[in-house]
Amino acid sequence: MVSMTTQSTDDAGWDVKRRITNLLCQRGMRTLRRVDIEFERGTVTLRGTVGSYYERQLCLACSQHVPGVYKLVDEIKVEWPDNSTDTTATA
């Protein structure tokens, strides 16, 4: 599951983080456990890694549509799956 860093300990901060997490879970976000959500004074910071640009955009879009989010800081990195196990040889 998502790590929700407690930069903001007020109820509104936890509510914003919970709403973002719920939106991402509803959309089947597979790499959600590798994304950290921080909320402080209207600013959401997303950190971590995802497996595709689609998942990154999904995180950003879901976060932007939550009431109480006025600024979004994107620190998400995309890590492509390792294809080093390709056994195809070229002659």
C-alpha cells in the first residue's frame, strides 16, 4: 500500500492522502506501494517509482482532482522492466 508520510498531522491532511490513495486503488494502480504521498498546507508531493508513464500520469491526475490540493510536486520516476533476460541471438 501507499506510504503516507506525516508531514501534516491534521485531519484534513490525512483525508487528502486517503482520498488520493482510494482513487489510485480504484484505478488498479499496481505499483501503488512504491509511491509516497506527502501533504502539507495544500501541497501534495508524490515520490517513488512506477513501471510506466501511464501510471505516473494516473498518480498526477488523481492527485490534482482531490479537494484541498492546490499545488502538486511530481518526484515520481519511471523504471522500465529489466529486459536483460532476452535470449534472442542475432547472427
